Amino acid sequence: MKIARKSVVLGAVALLMATAAAAQTRSGGSGIPISKDRLGVSTTPSSTVAVVGGEVTLTTAFDLSAYVGKMNEKNITAHMAAGDSLEIQLGQLAQSKGTSQSIRDYGMMLQNDHTAHLAKTWEIITDEDVGAEAMPYDPERLRLREMLTKLRNMPASANWDAAFVRFQVGHHQNEIDLLSANIKAAHDDDLEDHIEKTLTSLAKHRDQGKSVATGLGMTL
């Protein structure tokens, strides 16, 4: 992809995220209860990522019920595009703030894979004429944005590495759960194929995160 097209894609995603943020402000919040991230099926809300020597607490809880049967094709593409944009930034951050080589390598993989995924998602949005429309309330996107802010403000340390990789493992499981619950809403064949490939990629990222954590002696 040419640099000019990348800029157009990222700019369009930024606009999409801003629209979603405005919609969320109008919705007035969720009132969803808070509980901890799980590595299995995320059927209950989760909002806390434990780290060595402390915790990173997110104000937004993951809630699978916010997605089950509630996403149309445009919601799915908008969710994936916004998520890719935030993950690219998280991957870049891990490469600059990660204190272990495995964290930096993991961040590079996330940046590269999500950059390629964003390009394909945007191709479906535009070339396949599927379009994109942000959901009024998208808790996992909010969690991603909040975690990005918190990690930017945390000093580089073993705690930073732990917070990053633990969040990524839980986040990718959350994405698997919500996309699996809505894949039948994809009537466009190319979008359905893209979602199936996305689920495979998400599982790879989740499992790689687990492997990195194990290698660093972290308990998930």
C-alpha cells in the first residue's frame, strides 16, 4: 500500500473513532458492573488488568451482551477498523517502552499485522461498498483507547511489560468472543471471509501473548 493511501485510511479511521466517541458521549455511559479479565470465554464484564506490584484499572468493563446480536455489517467493519488503528499505536508503544525483547517483538508483530488488517478492512468498507458505522456503545474500543492512554503514562518497567501483555491476551479473547457472536450478520461473502481470517489472527495474537508471558515468568 502506498504511503498516501495509508494516510487516507488512518485519517478515515480517526474520523470514524471521533464519531464513535461523540456517540458514546450522547449515550451517557453504561452502568455496567466491573469484574476482572478472564482468558476464557468472556461472558461476564471485565475491567481490571493485574500487573506485578499493582493494578491497571480500566473504567469501562467488557460486556459481551453489548455485542451479541447487535452488530450489523457496518458496525463490524467500523469496530475492526478502529481497533486496528488503536492496536497499531499500542504495538508502536511496546517497541519503544517494552523492557524485554520479547515484548518489543510482540509489539512489532501487532503493529505489522494490524496495519495489514486495517488495509483489508478498509478495502471491504470502500471497494465492496459495505460501509462503516460506529456503534453507539462499543466497550472494547473504549477499553483499548483507555489502556493506550494509561500505558503512555506508565514508566517503562517490568510492570509496564506485564500490564501490556496481560491486557493483550484478554483483549484478543474478547474480540474473538464478540466477532464469533456476530459473524452471521456478515452477508457480504468477502466480509464473512475477512472475519473468519480475523478470528484466526486474533487467536494467534492471544496465544503469542500467552507465550511471551510464560517466557517472562508472568502469571496470567
